[in-house]
Amino acid sequence: MEDCLFCKIAAGEIPSEKVYENEYVYAFKDIDPQAPFHVIVIPKKHIKSAADITPENSIEVAKIFEAISEIAAKEKLEKGFRVVNNCGSDGGQTVNHMHFHLLARRNLQWPPG
Ligand code: 5GP
Ligand code: ZN
């Protein structure tokens, strides 16, 4: 998708601080963290928002949550975390590429282990 910030970040065209990556998913530090641990998890495939999930693309959501549990284990978030999705302008979404905020009251170890 042209002119999509998060598509460009996933493609490496715009730099980001990568925390995790696999075939489906890319995760990186939020530029303006709202918690000591604040990572954005996105599908590499462009999906505008959670309102655009269909039976044809819902595998992307499953892959995101698989990645979140892997990140949580790797980053030792054993005491827990929050997953937040803002959907649409009334939901506070500012970047129109679906993403999940992964937040915890614990510092992100950097660089990730
Ligand atoms: P939203 O408000 O759409 O749920 O979340 C967008 C998030 O993307 C915000 O938390 C914002 O700080 C983050 N963000 C926006 N632009 C960039 C960027 O260029 N790099 C990184 N790493 N994060 C960004
Ligand atoms: Zn995109």
C-alpha cells in the first residue's frame, strides 16, 4: 500500500527499532511510549483497521497474537501486559494500518535479547 507509514516501516524503508519479525508480523518500539514497555505489533500485510478483518484475512490476527506471546516470553513479561487496539477515528486510531499496542509496566530491555 503506497504512502502507508507502517507498510514502509515493515518493509524497512523507514527506520524503526525492531523488537520481533517473522513472515507475517513486524514489531517495533513506539516512537512516543505511553508505558515503560511499549511495542507496536503489525501485520506485514496492509489491513486498514480491526474493522476490516474478514474470514479471508483473520489469519493475520492469529499470527499477531502468536507473535505477542512469543515476544512476551522473550522479553520476560511473565507478570503480564496489556494489548490495545484503536480502531477508526472515534477509536483514537491515528495510523491507518491495523496495529496492536503491547504495553507493560516494566522497562523494555534494549537491545532485545
Ligand atoms: P494509534 O494512535 O494509531 O493507535 O497508534 C499509532 C502509534 O504509532 C502511536 O503510539 C505513535 O506514537 C506511533 N508512531 C507514529 N509514527 C511512528 C513512527 O514513525 N515510528 C514509530 N516507531 N512509531 C510511530
Ligand atoms: Zn499499510
